[in-house]
Amino acid sequence: MKIAIITDIHGSTNWRAVMKMIDKFDKIIFLGDYFDAWNNKWPEQMNNARNIFTFQKRFPEKVDLCWANHDTSYYLNERCSGYQSEYAIDIKEFFYNHEDQLEVVYIYDKWIFSHAGVSAKWMSCARIKTVEEINILFKESPDYFRWVGPDSFGNNPNEGPLWIRPESLIINAVKNYNQVVGHTELQDGPKVICKDILKFVFTDTGKHNHLTILDTETDEVSFESVTMPF
């Protein structure tokens, strides 16, 4: 399967480049953070989010949308960087109206796709044994997905799949799965890190202009630059 991964939108319209390439991919996965833009303003952020969710409805078998911390910040009445108090009610309503289109993790074969990554220690704290249970847990008990550790940056193995940072993820990852995540901005570009026999693909550059492409048959990962105006 050839999969395109788009992470940390934050209002960017660069994702629209994928619409022109949709026939090249078997699956397109968004790793969340649809609001709290660094570059574009209101109401463009809301219009952009609506376009993404409309895109998913047009191609429900091909496009998957994941939750992220900037999304649950409104959904769970928390605050993180970039929180927009003046638009919080509108954004919260948006997610309540579209929650059936979202999931915390997308799983294919030996790959997990999520916003920040799945820690085995967090799974133990959440009392779940399989990654397949994560999406069910969010619907039943979303409080397990708040950021809770002593490190406000999220560099703690107890943090969940919307908030954990790479250092803690790599040494505490759930076994037998490679992982593709966003969340943490990498100044030197997206990268692949191998730990034992597992691969970790970190996709967020902060510029929101990279498309990550994974071929699950060969486990080959590549990165393409995509840029469209805000």
C-alpha cells in the first residue's frame, strides 16, 4: 500500500496539493492539528478545516483523519499553545459535529499512524492490551487522552498518543509496530529513526510543507516538498 501522510495542518492549505495527486496513493492520512494557525487567520482556518473534512467525506475509503492535541484542546476544554479563546466555541462545535470522522490511531499491518505515538507504558496505564482498543477508549473515556505527565513538554512515557515526545516514544513504544507521527517540529527536516528492528517516522517540520510517503510493501519512506499559498 502506498500511503501519503500529512501532519500538523495548523491552517496551512499546502495539503491541497495532494488532491491533484490522489490517484497516486492508496491511502491519505492526516495526523491532526487542523486549527491554531501560525500564518493564516480567521475565518480562513475554519474554511480550511471544512475543506479537509469534506475531502474525507468525498473519499471515505481513501482518506483518514486523526485527532491531535490542538483538536482535543477544544473538544476536552483544555488549552495548549496557540489556543484561540475568541473562536473556541466555534471550533469545539466543529469537532463535536465531525467527531465520527476522526480516530486517534490508524493501523495498517505493522504500522501505527497517530499524532504523537503510542507508548506501551501509557497503554498499561489506560488498561488496554491492544492498539486496536485505542479508538474505542477515546469514544468511551476521552480523559485518558489528556496530557498528564510531570513534563509539560510531554517528554514522559506516561503521555498518550496525542502528546508524547520522540525521546520517550522511542524507548517506550508498543512492541511489534513501526510508527508514523507528527507533533514535534524538527528543524532539520523529517526523518526516520530505527530502534532495534522498529522504524519511527517523524514528519513535522514546523513549515507544514512536507508530504511523507510510505510504501508498506517495501517499508520505504520518502519526503516531498509541497507548497501552496495560504
